[in-house]
Amino acid sequence: MPIVSISRGSYSRGKCVAEKLAQKLNYSCVSREILLEASEEFNIPEINLIRAIHDSPSILERFRHGKERYISYYQYALLKHVQEDNIVYHGLAGQYFLRHIPHVLKVRVLASMEDRVAEVMRRDNVSQKDAVNILHKDDEERRRWGVKLYGIDTWDSRLYDMVILIDKLTVDDAVDLIYQTLQKPVFQTTPEATKILENQVLCAKVNSLLINYSLLLECCVDDGVVTLDNIGEVLRADPDLLKRVEAMIRNVDGVKNVIITDKKRSHGQHVNPFHNID
């Protein structure tokens, strides 16, 4: 079955769309659960990850390779979760982390500024002027956060298969449109799509281990064979570390072989989650 990733601006009714769609599809609707899974999987205090979402990007620099570590952990938790299939995900950067999975429908849900202003005024009991300022500040911070953390502008429509404006269209209209689109053959789960997702999950797991050694390598996985390219000066200069890294990867469930080269991958599947990050 298809997987749905819904990106949403603040006060844009995207959460409501996700919940109603999941109910109609009889899917699981997940968002914060991924954060909790990442926290438990890698023994990272949940508060650190929550602050990493809501605070300035500089919070991540308190960790060694802070933002890379956070991205790696979160990506693995998300990819592993969507392997369960029948998922509607609304949360952090699904359009980025899931962009190589063929049966993912990526949706951006927006609302008119007038409706968003009215909602802020109602929820926060503020003036219209203050509501507009709150929204402009929030939109800009989210955009800067996406660029800083993922190297993407979340407002770029090219990241999505559908962009829906909740204005003339209602929440129920949006749910119906997404539901109908999910019936298209291109979004159905196939053996090939399942294999791509399996490769992505395994690659994300390897990356999450490598980051503990402060290693940002080019990783490719194909049917259990892990290829690490462009190993860099650190591993070239330390054969013992290289052996430890290789042994660590071989111990990961699903890994059949490890190939380590000193070539930079110029084409083909490239799944290092950091290659677009400044």
C-alpha cells in the first residue's frame, strides 16, 4: 500500500488533513512518534531532540557533528517505521527523507493567510497585527530551519507531488483528492519499491553508526551489499579504525558484504543524507 507524507505550515490544517486521511484509509497516523523512536533507538534524551526541532539550529552544534547526528538518527527511525506500510506521516522533512521511495505520495498542505491569521487570533487571543507578525516570523524560521538543517526550502513546490490550498477547498476536499490520487498505479507498493526501501533503511542504519565515528561517507546499499566510497584521509591514515568500521557494519542485521573504496561516487544511487547540507 502507498505511504503518504504530508508537509504542513503552521495553522494550515495539515494535521487535520493527515488525521482524517488516515482514518479514511484505515492507516496509522504518525508524527511525534518518530521522535520518540529515535530517542529510544539511540539513547538520546527526548528533550534534546525536541529542542533541536524548536530552538535555533545552533543548538545542534553543541554535539559533535550535531546536525548530522540528529538527521542520521531521525532518518533511520522514520525509514524503519514506514517499512510497516499503511502510514500517513506528518512531521519533519518527510519530503526529504522519503524522496527516493517510489510509493510515497508527498503532499504539501497550505492555508490562506486570512484563515491562518484568524486561527492564530482565536487560539492565542492576540490582535490581527500580532497574528500576522507571528505567522511571518514562524514561516521564515521554518524556511531557514529547512535550509540550515536539510539544505532544502520547504516552500519549493518541486519537492511535492501535490500542493493543496485549504481555502476554496475544505479539509474534506483535500482528503478526497489525496485519497483518489493514492489509487494511481504509480503509488502502489511493488517488489521493486519494497527493495528500494529496504536498501534505504539499511543505508540509514549504517550512516547512523558511522556518525558516531564522525565519519560522513558516501554510502550505497544494494541487496545487503554495503559500499562505502570516498573514505577520506581519516580512514586512509588509520587501518585499525578502518577494520573496526568494517567489522561494525558487517555485524548489522541484513548486511551480506562490505565493499570499501577510495573513489568518489559521481553517479548512480547516492543515499548519504548529508550531501545537500552546508
